[in-house]
Amino acid sequence: KYVNAIGSAAADKYNLASGDRTHVNEWGGVVFSRIVSDLLVAKYPAEFAAVTKKNETLSALIAAGKAA
């Protein structure tokens, strides 16, 4: 959903190597980890909210479908 929202050109900036759409670079790891973290907190707040470090700026960009 997020990759579709930001488009191929923006999503390609997360690639580890040019043309590699399977592996992400360091920043891509941060962005996709934030997506997973936000989804876990939303679905299981009692289990994950207290042990998850927030990044409200990044979460807001992702939720808005904007490239981070």
C-alpha cells in the first residue's frame, strides 16, 4: 500500500542496489521497520505500545502516503 502510494521512483530510493527491489538500504530498513512497528502497535497496543519507540514524524509521512 505504501509503495503504491509513493510510486516507483520514490520507492526505488529504498533499494539496496539499482534494480534490486527485494533488498532495502539502511534508510529503507528504517522506513519499513516503522511500518511494521506502527501496524503492530495499532493491532496489539497492550503488547507493543510500551516497548516501541515512537517516531511521529516518520509515522505521519507513511500514514499520509508520502515518501520519507
